[in-house]
Amino acid sequence: MNNHATSSSSNPAPFELYAIRYANHSNRKSSDNMIGGDLHEEGSDLDYFVWVARRAGEVFLIDTGFGREAAAQRGRTLLQTPAEAVALLGIDAAEIRHVILTHLHYDHAGTLSDFPAAQFHVQDSEAAFATGRCMCHDFLRAPYDVEDVVSFIRHVYADRVKFHDSDVELAEGLSLHRVGGHTAGMQMVRVWTKRGWVVLASDASHLYANFQSRKAFPAVYHLGELLEGYGAMDRLADSADHIIPGHDPLVMRLYPTPSPDMEGVIVSLDVEPEKL
């Protein structure tokens, strides 16, 4: 489904859009990445990303990743913290005013204190989920870090969290869309770029293979919502090539790096991907 405006004069100014790879995890099985995956087959590695949408003086950071302590505890390889990585784009983490948290899992909502000027945007249902009765179940709370959740609550009490209920436009050409599924308040980000509407799926689809095959990643709260979320991606993005999954190493192969000093760390998502 094509969702962009038919007249260029009615379109907002486009955002630059970047994926920043800050960590990775290897030696996975197919069953680690897909319900119904073969226990005996090797699965895709996972890359860990945050994203930046930038337009003139506007900067939106999408997710805040995790830091060194979480990497050591969970056996992930940290390449650099997200705050360190955004500096490659000439962005000072201390000056970022808007941070969108797609959900509150440890790899998306750690390091909040590295962004001292930011207001954090989150869905009502995600905050309720991460602090409510579902956290009494090991399976559902395992991807959360209690200290990250406590930090989030401290930011709520400091008037630095903006809550949203379902879909909302944060700026002309940038909107949030709750899909649930992976978590109760999982939200995607739709961004207008020079190549049209791009959807940052985050963990609504960890890998390209998840939404392409309609097979869910095993970390899931509501399977029905997760599967319905694949259709939402199709409706919101200009094409399948405009959907960016949350953890797929293919993103780094499909999109170009803005400059040689960012090789292996940052790619531009506002240009057409290569064909593999």
C-alpha cells in the first residue's frame, strides 16, 4: 500500500534517517529467532540498533540501547554505547530533546541517564505492562531490567516522560503507532524521508524473515497482536523495502554508510536499499 502524498507540495520536509549498530549477538539457532524454527539449524545473528531521525534543528532518537553492565550480564558484544555512537553524526547526546522508546526491554530502554535533556515518549500500555502483574512471570519479565524500569519511573517523577495512547504524530512527517504483540505497548515509528514513508519496526519484527514469512520471534506477549502488526507495517510503509526490522544484520549490508569513518556502525535508511 502506498501511503505518501500524491503532491510533493503537500509533503513535509524529509528527515534524514539512520540506523546505528551498537552491539551484536552471535551463535544463535533458528529456533531462537522464529517460532517453529529448527533446533538444528543455525540462525541469524542479531545486531542491536538505535535510530536517528534528523531534519534541520530537529533530532529524534529512537531507543537508547544498553550499556556495558548489561552487555556483560547478558553475554552481548557492545561496540559502543548509543550516546558514544550518535557523536559520529555530530550529535551531542546531552542535547537531544526527544527520545522515542519503542518499548522498555533492556536493549531498547537502558542508558536513559546518558540523555539528560530528553523527554521520553512511550505508550501508556507499555509502562503499565512493565510495572504490572505480568512482571510476576519469569518469561515475560526476562527481557526487562529492573534497574532500567526503576530509572524510567524516576524520569516519570521528574516530569520527563510523555505518555501516548495508540497512534500520535510527534512532528510533521514523524508518527508513533502502537502495535503491541512483542510487548503490550510495542510501538513503531513512521518517518517521512526523501524516498517516502519508512517504518522503523523495531521489535515488531526482529528480522526481515519474521515479517516476510509471517512467523513470530519467540519473545512475545500477545501472538495475535504481533501477527496483525505485520499488516500494519505493510499499510504504513511505502513498500516492503521501506520496512526496517529491529535486529537484522542485513540492514548493515543493504544500506550505505554515510562516510568511511562510520563503516560498520551507521547506515543511511533514507536511500533505496541494495538488492541482494
